[in-house]
Amino acid sequence: MNFDRHRRLRQSGFMRDMVRETKLSKDDLIYPIFVVEKPDVKQEVSSMKGVYQISLNLLKEELDEVVALGIKSVIFFGIPNEKDAEGTGAYHDHGIVQEACRLSKEHYPELLVILDTCLCEYTDHGHCGLIDPKTQDVDNDSTLPLLVQTAVSQAKAGADIIAPSNMMDGFVTEIRQGLDRAGYAHIPIMSYGIKYASKFYGPFRDAAESTPSFGDRRTYQMDPANRLEALRELESDTLEGADMMIVKPALSYLDIIRDVRNNSNMPIIAYNVSGEYAMTRSAIDQGLVDEEVIAEQMISMKRAGADMIITYFAKDLAEKINKGEI
């Protein structure tokens, strides 16, 4: 018989392990944490089973678990007590994510802390910048100085990585210049430069309490139908000084991750977003799929070209990796 014997390399678990092309490790995982300013709160997000809003005074317990599992990186999102039209809580030196960062560095200085650099969690209207009263749209250029202030305050608080998620034109170059002027030339920027106006974000907006009070974000986030636009965003952010690039969402955008990988040598992060998490968790809980689909999804992101993954499944995955189940 004259045909290829591909099954020769599938005969045993050890054989399959030896020839496996894509692997998942704890080093790949970034764990998102929602920190609230109110004290004594640990409240499960109704649309995200297993994900909590956690008060600053209870945060160390969460960090204890994260570090014990061997997760090396977290990203903080903040929910302040008060919001206003300018999102002043985002760039206050003692804002909620700034204080979360300081607490983390006090107890676990080696843990990499990424801070989300945006205004949407801090504005009373839920948009990612200042609103132009004439157009009722986000004013791109007047928002940029506030994003710079936010990034500098986060770096001052001890952030290892600044992650701007606002999708304003020019945000990378303005933040890069602002950080450099303030003496933080060593702080890298993890740009959310390829962020689609997706319907997969709903549960996150419950967790971060950041749903827009009017309109939507389609004038600044990308059209899900567009592929080449991602390459234009990649080119701009690369030239402006981005050090890493996030593609968000992940599962419905694996083609975009591969396009970015084929056109860039910078580290790529897939954001396994809240809607993807909630759907998978629900399907597992209903017995529709096996929980092994979590690792399969992560592998698909790595196989597409991602170097790291922001995922609410990070603790589950780390536990399974520690047990040798992945």
C-alpha cells in the first residue's frame, strides 16, 4: 500500500507529547481582577460565574491564590465609588487601580502588574473619553492628555506595564512621549490597538460597571467585518512606540491574530473576553461540552500566533497545569 502513515506519531501519549507543536504554560497567562473602592466586598459578577468584584482590603487574599498557583501576571480594572464626566478617578494618584498596584507591589513585588489605561470605568457616561457637546461623540484630541495623565499616575504607582484600551487615534505616541518625559522610558506599552466593537463584551461591562449610558463605541472601536484595518492599526501603533499588541476579542478573531503574527515580531496578546468566558462556562456547567474545551480554546489562540492570553480562566488553567492535566 502506498500512502502516508500519519498515525505513527499518534500511537501513545508520550509520542503525542513529543511531537506537539503548540503548548500552553503558566507563563502565557494574564489574570484580570476587578477591584472596587467600596470596602469588604467580594461579589460574584452575575454574568460571569467564578469572577468577582473584590475590595482593596480583600485583594491580598486573591493575590495569595494567584501567586500560589504560579501565575506571574495580573491586569487590574477599577470600579471607583464616584464617577464624573471627565473620569478623574482614572488619573488620581490614589485612584483604585493605583492603590491596587501599590498593594500588590508591597506584598508580591515580583508579580507583574498591568494596568488598564482608559476612562470608561471612571466616566459617568461610560464612554472612553471626553464627550464633545456638539457631536455627542468622544472628542479624540482632548481625551489624549487625560490618558497621558492616567498612564503617568499608573507608572508612578509601580505598574510594570501600561495597557491603553481606549482606541483613540494617537494614544500610543502621546502616552509614550508622556511616560518618557515623566522619567518612565523603561515602562512598556501593551496596546489594545486592535480592539473590535464586539458584542462579546457584555459581561465585562457588568463587572466593570462601564456600560455607555448613550450610544455605543463604534466610532472608535473597529468594525468586526474588517481585516485589513487591523494591519493599519498595527502599523500605526508600531511606529508610535507600542511594545506589545493586544487583539480583542480572541476566539472569533483568530484570523486577525494570525495576520498580526505574520506581519509583526512584537509580542501578541489574545484577550479571551468576558462573553467568550461566559458562554464557555455556561456550556460546561450545562454538560454540553467537557471542561477540556478551555485548554483547547487557549491552544487555538497560541496556534494562531498569540504569545500570551488575558483570560478569566487563568486560575483554572494554572491549577490543571500544576496537576499535569494540560
